[in-house]
Amino acid sequence: MMKFENLAQVGDRIKAFDFQPMRDHEGVWVKGEVVKRHEFGEMHKETLIPFSCYIVKCEESSDNQYKVGEEVFVPYEIDFMEYEERVTKL
């Protein structure tokens, strides 16, 4: 099982960081509702996403990196710089 695989279900709201915030940088994050739990090998809107993830409908993001309503892929686990608070349920 991957680190955040069972954290949320469709309809839950989460906040996810791209990387761990540091003293001189707040981090890059997205908040939104989980609209799908994507499993490796499934197609999503005619695109193969090469990892298992939550598909989140953006409600808010740091520095408006993502548009409101945009679908953002949040991996259940990452290989590099994973940490405990990367994904949290709101």
C-alpha cells in the first residue's frame, strides 16, 4: 500500500504539497475535492497517467498555480522527498 492511498475517498477535500515547505519558502500546494481515485494503468480522459493518484478539482492553490476547477493529479506516494504532511484531509 502506498503512503497516502487510503487517506481520502471521492468527495473528500484534501490539501497536497508538491514539496515540503521550508523556512524561506511556503511550498507549492493545492486544495480541492477528490473527484476520482485513479489507479495505475487506467485511462483518464483519453490520457494514460503513469501513476496511481487522487484527481483533485482545484478550489485554491498557492500563488494561483492552478486555475479554480482545474484537475490536478496528486500521487498517493512519491519516491523523492516524501514526508508525513504532504497530503492532508481537510
